[in-house]
Amino acid sequence: MSIAVLCPMGLEARAVARGAPETSIIRTGIGPGAARRAAARLGSLTHDGFAVAGFAGGLDPELPPGCLVVASEVRTADGELARDCPGAGILAGALRREGLDVRLGPVVSAPGLITGGRRRALAATGALAVDMESAWLMAVAGERPMMVVRAVIDTPARELWRPIATASGFIRARRALTRAGAALARWGDAVAPRELVLAAPRASCAGVERAIEAVERALQRYGPPVYMRKQIVHNRHVVAELESRGAICVEELDDVPDGATLVFSAHGVSPAVREEAARRGMTVIDATCPLVSKVHAEARRFARDGYTIVLVGHEGHEEIEGTAGEVPGQVHIVADEREVDGLAVGDPDRVAYLTQTTLAVDETSRVVARLRERFPGIVGPASDDICYATQNRQDAIKALAADCEKVIVIGSRNSSNSNRLVEVAIRHGADARLIDDEGQLDPEWLGRCPRVGVTAGASVPERIVQRVLAALSALGPTSVSELELTREAMTFAPPRELRDVPAGGGR
């Protein structure tokens, strides 16, 4: 039956209906009393899910008229929680893709108009908007999905009791509700029972955990600011959380003051960067993943023995830059088999190869095979450079892709290993998408697919995975199972400069 959208006023209902003409729109009446009566009257509805849509007063002075607030939770003015909305990020993302100004946060329901000091008091609780119905309409849904989206019609500086001042706000809010209708309809089309199949292993690897912990321990020991050269790991949530605690992400050492505390990222750096940091008196903590350091050591060994090195990987990636910088002038970077065919080396009998640690295993094997065809005497590392975590996650997603029509890969766009997971899933028959978090999950793509696979790249904290699962679970009855191929027990000791600092760091 899809969803029903509950609108207190006829104006609101007509605005939403213009954007969602095939969706069930129900007018409920204005104020708490009407909302309670509507909840009792509508309790027998058999829709799969519900949404409340209408106007609201902005509590945060930064919210402009026409801004849409999607409720992460709904509570009454006396602080009583009416409902958590864990799937709100999915709807907020869908609205943003409509080009709308959207904020995600608490919505408060009050028994009457809120003005002046009462508005400021509610804003101090962290709530973004106030209405007079949502909390009492929550009962309609029961255990079924329920969302709340409210268009800001007045603000602390332009309150509703000043009609002329709020006329333009009304027009903007009405237009926003109309455009929100289309996104609500698409969200409703994804409300359905489904099974979520989790890949195991997934999410953070030992090298990522070590790098994050290095920044946390450095903040404990030295205090902020602690500078991170490049993103400490390729995940925007991790970087943002560390920055909120006093870490500063910079692209190059030019942006770091002399004598500052500096952490090298998990992807490693070249000797030239190390030398500059030392020359400028910086306190350096090296968070390079030990498996990347292994590749650096192999590059130095091959160069010392007179080999030309072919480095398989993506030019411009920090890991490739760091490895190539270990032996400048002796490295050729290739990304695929075609680039192998164009290689020209001084002595074809003295060629060695190394690989980026986060590549797709199958594709890398083909590149190495082509290298062996061109240079029969080529030598390689004693053990595979592609890290255990990359290998394990790719093996797991192959099994997941064989079992699920659609696969969600959680990871940031600049994460090599996360992008490879998407490619592997697609090659093995799944429709796979990369998302940073639940806000990037497109309900139109998800549809009513009954069985969805979920995994995460090696730079992603497990807590982000759990956020996505909670959001998906808010789209209807959900069961969760795990497809486990292996268990990981690998750990790496923190950088020696920080081993006496307690772990934890506020995570």
C-alpha cells in the first residue's frame, strides 16, 4: 500500500499533493487536540509507512524560511521523546538531491504558538524546529516507518504573528513542501520488508585503527593542534571527528608551522617529506601502515640491487607517491595491462614489480601476468603486497554479490579499497553502490529489493556501518544475517613515540 502523508492543514496537503500526486495525502487538523483525534481515527490504516509533512517554526536562528527540517527525533515541549527516527538520513539525502535546503535534527511539538523567550529556550535544547502536531501523530504508525519533514515558515527574527514579515516565508515553505512531495514518494516506494546480509570481515583494518589511534594519542600527549599530512585515512567521517577534537588536516607541510606536532597518514610519505619535517623541527609521529612500510622497504632493496621497479597502482594516490619517492627516478607506475605494453626500461633482464596495497586482487593478477609475459625474468616481493584486509574484503564481497541482487559498499569516494569493492561486486553480478553514509543511500535505487548486501571499506569505522543498518531498518521490517568468510585477528602496535599513552582517546 506504500505510504500515507499526514498534513495538518489543507494548504500543506495541497502543496505536498502537487509533488506526489499518486501518494495518499490525509489532512489531520491543526493543533494537539486534532492530532490526537486523528491518531485515534487513523489507527486502522494499513499503509506500509507514514510521514508527517507541513509547516514549522524555526528555532535555530540560522534556518532560513523555506528550509526543510527532517526530524532525527520528535519530542514534546516538556522534553518527552515521542519517537526516534533512525532512517531520517535517507530521507534528508533524497531531499538534498532535489536541490532543497535540508537540515537534520530534533523537532519539538508544542501545544500552541511558541514565540520570544520560549522559542529561545527550546532552541537551547538543540531542537531545530517546532510544530503543534507531529508528536501526537506518531501513534498512527505503531511499529511501521514514520518520518517527519517540516518546512520553516517563520524564524526567531520573523515570527508568525507578524503577517507581513512572514509572507515571503510562507511562499518559500509552500514551494519547498511541493518539491518535498516527490522525494517523500520515492522514500515511500522503498518502504518494504527486506533481509540485510552483512559481509564479514568488513570495515576498519588494523592499519586504519593504528593510524586513528596515533592521532588520538598525539592529541592526548601534546594537546591540539596536531597536524595530519593528508587525510589520516580516506574516510571523511573519521577526519571530521578528529578535526572536531583539535587535529588539522593539511595537504602539504607548507601549511604546518615550524616545530608543530605532525602525523603522517596511513598511506605513507616519501623520504623528502620526512627530511623537510625534520629540518623544520617538527615532532613527527609516523602512522604509516606497516604493510605500506613493507612495500617501501622492498622498493629500497630492489633499487639497491639495480632493478628498474614497475609499481602497479593509481598515479596520484598518496601511497603510490610515497613508494615512488623512496627511489626517485627508478620507478614506472602502471595502472593496467595496456600501460604495461607501453613500458620502456633500460635493462629488461633487471625488472622488479611492486603493487599498491589496496588494489583489486583479480585485476592486479592480470597486470602482473602481463608483466611476466613482457619481462620473463621479472622479480617480485617475497609475499603479496596487497594487504590481508583488502584481500579478505574482496573475497567476502564476491560471496555477497553471488547471494544478493544489490550490494551497498560504505566508504568515501577517495578510498581506493572501497572503490575496488564496488568494482568487484559489479564484476560478480551485483548492482553495487558506494555511499559515505545513510544520507547517500538513494531510496529509488534501493526500491523494494528484498535482499540487500552490506559491506564497508577498510577505512570505515564499524559505527558508520551500524548507522546505515539502523537507517535501513527504519524502512520496514528487517532481518539481519552475516556472511562470514574469515575472522581477522591482526593488530599493529602504535608508533613507538606514543606507546606509553593510554589508548581510547575519546572514541
